[in-house]
Amino acid sequence: MPAMPDLPDHCAPLPLAHVYRLLNHGPTVLVSAAHGGQRNVMAAAWAMPLDFEPPKVAVVIDKSTFTRGLVEASGRFALSLPCAGQADLAFTVGHTHGGADGVGDKFTRYGIAAFEGTTPGLPLVAGCVGWLECRLLPEPQVQQAYDLFLGEVVAAHADARVFAQGRWQFDGHPALRTLHHVAGGHFLLPQDAVQGRMLD
Amino acid sequence: MPAMPDLPDHCAPLPLAHVYRLLNHGPTVLVSAAHGGQRNVMAAAWAMPLDFEPPKVAVVIDKSTFTRGLVEASGRFALSLPCAGQADLAFTVGHTHGGADGVGDKFTRYGIAAFEGTTPGLPLVAGCVGWLECRLLPEPQVQQAYDLFLGEVVAAHADARVFAQGRWQFDGHPALRTLHHVAGGHFLLPQDAVQGRMLD
């Protein structure tokens, strides 16, 4: 695997207490992992926060995926949040199989740039708007029965143009909006916002 | 508890194979349950699909909630998907504690109408745009360690004005858009959509 550059421009580290807010509004994520000189990336709409601090996450990783073996072997995985301008990338890595019996290294095959955060060797997807570096919390029973993987977030970063003061603010950056997959590559995009208030 | 009416207008049953699409784009949900003459409803941004068919879901329900005891005692829970016009309702049930040491029955206290689907006595929140009736899949270890509850969806319904042919279509119905909580009652709303295509 090629050497990876460091954090890109606009990428700011997040306080751990704000990490859940990256996933709170339900974006689709890219799950990536590396082990033994191999790496892969896949799309997952089934991911959510699991705790505030230390932040934890849950994500469903099917048995058929090449990524799953890399997660189990390395005990590490990353969630990168793709944006509207990356809809084709998200669709493509979600509809192809990596590894030797698939398209090989999807990063190489599709020209997807990766960078390294604080976890050595863990590839984060460049051009995304949020990144969570996770340590697997082994729960073999639910991994096997439900394909459900839990992780503790050890570091997280966000694109400071659209995530600041603990809030997503997409105004003026439509191509940086998070993707919310419905089905078949059809993604909804957040736009307006509403503020809830207490009922009497 | 008062007797509950049947399914409201616009509410159409969903084929089980389409149920995951209610949650796939990451909406905030209302979790409700009833047992022994008591009922409650709370908000949860931490919910996701867990399987296609039979459809399963995962949701985080904190130990401090009154709802959790009702879920554990009855083995049933419902997820209702609130819409933009219900932002105050979603915020309110997410920031109040039900039961005798809280505000009591939140449905009564805040004038929230409920109806009954196919699960006797399980309250679904009227005015929402999607509903999933779930049977708890007991996993005591993860319930205790992570507040994580898994369920199999036994029936689901959606507002046919905004969910048809297995897709959300909010055009012309801005008040019926799903809510996506960021923090502090600030909800993002889906608007535009983008179609991903395969990269070369």
C-alpha cells in the first residue's frame, strides 16, 4: 500500500464530547480497514452513535464483505462521512466487492485518495466531511448473530467548513452535505433545519 | 389508558422487504411502549436497521428512561418517525421523563394522540410518517453493557403521501419531512436528492 499523507486542509480534530454529533443525524458512512498489507472500503447506511463519552458507535458489516475480515484481524476500523459530491464514490464502493476475488484494492481501482489520522495504517477517505477512528469492542456473539460491530472512537475529525461549534452548517456548501441513502444509490441531502421547543 | 383508534388516514402497511428503507436515511424516532396499564414515549436519534427480511432494528434506550422498563416487561416496542411539523413534540418527549417520578403519561400530559396497529396495546404516535412495531430480541449482555436493544419488526406502516414504491418522496409535503437531530432540539430536514452512479 502506498504511504498515506497526513490530515488534509479544512480537517479539524473534534473534542470527544462532540463526536456523536457527526452521526446523530443519520448519514451514510464509508467503513474502511487495513491489515497485513491489504485495505478496503465499503459503504454502510446502518451506523449510529452508541455512547457520548467516551464516544462509541455501532455499525452493521455483512459477513460477505472483505472489509469485515480486516476489521476483525486488525481490531480497528474507520468511518468516513461522504458528501454530496461523492455520491458516485459512495455508490461504487457500496456495490463492489474488494479483495482478491473482487475488484482488488478499491482505493487503487477507483482512484480514491486516503490519508492517515492518528491510527497508524488506518485509511481515512479523502474528500469526506467527517472521520471517526475506532477501536473494535469485541462482542463475538452479536457480531456473529447480527453482523453488528461496536467500536470506541479514539479520534475524530471534521471538515471545519461545514462542522463547527459542534453543529453541521451546510449553508453555502451544497456539495459538502452528508449523504443519506434510501435505496439503489438514491441519497437524500439535508437542507433546511427546524428548532424544536418545549410544548406547554 | 384510553382505548386507541385504528390506523389513521394515509397510513399504508408496508411489505416487510421495504421496512429498512424507513430508517435507512437516518431519521430520529420516537420509541414507545406499554405494560401493565402504563405507557410512555421518548425520542431517540440512535436507531438503525439491522437486517432486511425479516427486518430487524437496533435502538439505544438509556437506563434512566421509563420507557426501558416497559420495553423489557412487555417485550414489545414501537418506533414512530416524527415529521417536521412535530419538531416540538419530538423535542418535548426527548427532554422530559415519564412515569410517576416524572411528568406521568406523556401522551396525556402533552395531548399526544396514539393509535393501535397490529400489536394489541402498543401505542403508535399519530401524525408521524412511519411506524415500526417490534418484538424485542432479548440480548441481555448488550442491553446492560451498551443500552442497546434489538428488535424484529413484525409490522410497519408509512404515510403514503411521502413514502410510496419503497421510497421517500417529500416533494410538496415539507411539513411531513423526517427529522434528523443534531443536538439541542436542532433538527436537519431532507430536501434534495442525488443519484449515485458507478465510477469507471
